[in-house]
Amino acid sequence: MASNATIYKAVLQIADMDRQYFQDHALTLARHPSETEERLMVRVLAFALNADEALAFGRGVGTEDEPALWQRDLTGAIDCWIEIGQPDDKLLRQACGRSKQVIVYAYGARSAEVWWANQKQSLDRLKNLAVTLLPMESVRALAEMARPTMQLQWTIQDGHAWIADGAQTIHVEFQRLKG
């Protein structure tokens, strides 16, 4: 018998100074048994960095026709396609053809840098693709904040994010690789 997903509930209080976006979001997330807390929290991070009322989570691990997150307009067209981790270049080329904007949040210690070095040349010509590298120590610290019920305050400004959960605050500095 397959294991069931673990449900997480998160309230995000987002203050994004770069976009002048100030909003609270109540999220319900399902963590697939094969998904790590690091990946779960990178999905939450990606949501906070791109927060919008129309932004939604994809169906999850193992669904190849949907991203980790996406935003559709009222006609159903995809405005923003967000992947996390180290997706293959074929998937990203297809996503760039289907969406106005594609964003990748890459993480994985040294493996993310190797992934980018191998993908950079083939992805460089995709004009609507942005790639950001997340420092692994920040991803690990963020994963330590994962709880079945979370209340997180996000302050985002100038390529930095500060995330507080009432007990601690972590700082994440992003490295923009493309876009």
C-alpha cells in the first residue's frame, strides 16, 4: 500500500518591497512521501517570491505536464511557469513555448552548479526563462522551519529574503544565473 501525502498548512505574510506587494496567503500543501522537506519549503519560497492571487501549485512530484507552480490568466493561458530543482532542458524548452514567463529555482549544493554548467548553453537562447540559484545552507535552514502548521513572515527586497517564524529569522540571498 502506498503512503499518503502529509498535509501542511502555512500562513504567509508577504511584504515584497521590490514588487510593492503586501498580502497574506493561507496555503494547504501536500508533501508526497518521496518529497523532502527541503523541496516542500522551496515550493513555499517560490510561492512567496512570485505571490499572486492567481498563483497555484501543480499536482506535484511525478506530473510532467505541470510545473511546481503556475499562474494562468482568465482565458486559461499560462502567464508564469515555475520549476524547482534541476529540470531537464527539454521540459524547460516546452514550458517556454507554453508560457509567457518560466522561472527555475535551482538548488542542490554542488549539483545545482554542475546542472547549470551543463544546461547553460542550450537554455541561454530562451528569452522568457529566468534561473535563480538558491544557496543550499539557506534551503536547509528553511527546511528546519517546516511544520504541519506554519506562520511565516516574508520580507523580500533587492534579491534577498528574510523569513521569520516567531522563533528564528533566516536570510536568503539569491544568485541570478539567467534573466
